Amino acid sequence: MSSSLLIALVSLLLPCLLSLLLLHLSTVLDPDPDAAAPRVKKAPPLPLRFRHDGTFKILQVADMHFGNGAATRCRDVGPDGGGALCSDLNTTRFLRRLIEAEKPDLIAFTGDNIFGTSATDAAESLLKAISPAMEFKHLKFSFIGQKNLYAPALAFFHIPIPEVRELWYTGFKGQYQEGVACSTVNSGVLGTLVSMGDVKAVFLGHDHLNDFCGSLNGIWFCYGGGFGYHGYGRPHWPRRARVIYSGLKKGQRSWSEVKSIRTWKVLDDEKLSKIDEQVLWRCSTDDSHRNAFYPRQGV
Ligand SMILES: *[C@@H]1O[C@H](CO)[C@@H](O)[C@H](O)[C@H]1NC(C)=O
């Protein structure tokens, strides 16, 4: 079984539990300088690699809610949304267009990939849902190995943690359009993430109408925004996905460390509009950054 399928299955079997994918960027700190294109490594465990240009791009796909395909109708689209022509295939088309346009190295499906009560055959629904991703052979989907090198880490959850609610008062970028639906019990996840020290950002799903990012105790929490057309949404508020983009710093002879992590969202509109770009993390020893802000202290 491919690891992509495995991830999707995990989120299928545990739709309401934290399906956690922790990505240590140190494991991707291994670019292949000779590669003309992203290297394909078939057998898991997958050492994720930065591209030859020192970048690594993740596509977060939250809440596809796939049913049976062409027969499964869209929810909450406007009167210009295609009527009976609007189906799960719109979700499929969005995923394919995104992969073609953004060319991610990894896709994180953060849960509710299928809509259990609508899908007559869950496994088949899941395969259909992720089929555009399977067509692109260079794409990887993986649980992550551990290394003890210091490097920023990213985590992927389905359900937000309770503290995300506080961002309403403290600030966020993006849209906060519905209540944060999280467990009523606070199991201390935030404290755990903070104590890990290297987790810089957590990517969430579950609340389709939220797509904001906000910072809690030095860790960013970012929603992907609802992706699938059979899941609830809001007419004239395009379905969307989040991109996470990381770049390496160039050392003397090779790439040295992770330089920055940026994110933005892509809308399923005609132009695949890119919105709300922001920097989530920047290496504190990044000279270009330091010089830009403290020119007289130059190092
Ligand atoms: C869904 O796809 C149909 C058929 O291509 C199209 O007519 C319709 O506009 C799409 N709906 C949305 C909301 O994108």
C-alpha cells in the first residue's frame, strides 16, 4: 500500500481524532544538487527532499468530503455554480488544477477526505478523491522520520485545539467566519507543542469557513479552508487550499539550513487566485533579513 493511501486511510478511519502529521523540515534538508527535477523515491520511509533550487512546497487539502463522484451534488454553491452539473468532480478538478499550478512536493490531506454517509463504498470514494494526486508520480505523501537536528517542524491536525478560539481577540490573518469546533476538553496539546520547541506552525481543518492564521505562544495555527464541494461552504466564497513553502539558505558550497517558511491560500476561481501570503517563520541567523532590518549592525 502506498504511503499516500495510508495517510488518507488513517484520516478516514479516525475522522474526528487528531490525525497528526508532524513534519520535521530537517528530514527534507537534503537537496539533491544534480537532480533536474524532484527526485522520485518509491519505497517508504521517504526521505523528503528539498528541490534542487532549495525549496519545498506542501499543499494542504482540508475537508474534501468526497462522496461517489459525478452523482454527488455540491452543497452551498451559488446559482451560477452549475446546478446539477456541480458534483464531486468539481472537487477533483480543483485538486488537479492546483497540483498542476503549484507543483507541490507533498500533499497533506488533513482529514474528512470523504463524506462517510454519502459514500456507498468508502475505500472507492477515497481512491477517487485522491486520484488526481496519484496521477503525479513525483508527489509524496508521508509520515515523517525523526532526526535530532534543530530545524523548524510543522504539524498537521484535523481538529483545532481549544486555544484557537482566543485568536478572535488577539488577531489573525484571513477569515474567521464560524465558531472554532474543537473538543470541550483541553488535553494540553498547546503546552506539548510549545515544549517540543521546534514546532513553528500547525495546520488545521474541520471548520470549512475559517481560513485564518494566528499565533499562539509563538506557534502559528493556520486553517486550510474548506476544499470539497460536497462539504458545507458558503456561496460565492470560493473553495480553497493552503500552500506552505519553505526555502533553504545557501551556504558556502551547499544548502545550509531552512531560511523561511511562507504560506498563502489558493482559491478555486478562474485564475486560482493566491491570497493572504505571509511569513510564518524566518531563520534568526538569516543575514539578508538581519541586514535589511539592522543595516548598521552588519555581520
Ligand atoms: C462545477 O463544474 C461544472 C461543470 O464543469 C461547472 O459548470 C460549474 O460552474 C462548477 N461549479 C463550481 C461551483 O465551480
